[in-house]
Amino acid sequence: MKKASVILMVSVLLSGCSSVSISRILADPAHYHNRSVTVHGRVTNVVGAMNTGLYEVNDGTGTIYVVSGRGVPNRDASVKVSGTVTPGVNIMGRSIGTAIKESSHKVRY
């Protein structure tokens, strides 16, 4: 019984660590709406000022915008982004479609 509990706990912990491909999110945004996701990719575009901004991540399967209130990584940086999927984000009157509202990001060198 104890072994089964340990296996269950490890599988629950690991399930929160897996990433989702951007193409999967974009193919079915309603499925991921308001869900937490993690994506890995390269930053292709950046717009930011004073610890807020918007950046675009490409994981090889597609690109998605990330809305950040914690600063933005440099262009061409390799990042791991966690956040909540939100459809129909409007930035300064411009609709950018499905995006991720970032809760955290890590830059990898």
C-alpha cells in the first residue's frame, strides 16, 4: 500500500512538470482556456518597458505571445514559460489572439 502511495505522489508531481507544444494549444485553445501550461522555446520578438511587456515564443511547432508583468527575456533567448492560457488578449487596442499570461519564466543559456 505504501509503495502505491509513493508512485501516485511521484506521478502527480511529474505531471505538473510536463510541457505542452504551442501547436497543441493553438489547435484547441478552448481546451486550454484558463489552464496552467508550460512551454519551452526561443524568444522571437520582444516589446517591453519597466518590467512589463509582451514577447513571442517559438517552440518549432508554432508561436504564441506571452504577456509578462515580471520583465521580458532578450530576443533569441531559450526560455521555459509557465502561465495561464487566455484567448483574445488585447494589447493597446490590438488583438493578438490566444496568449499565455505568464506566472514565471526561466531563461536558459
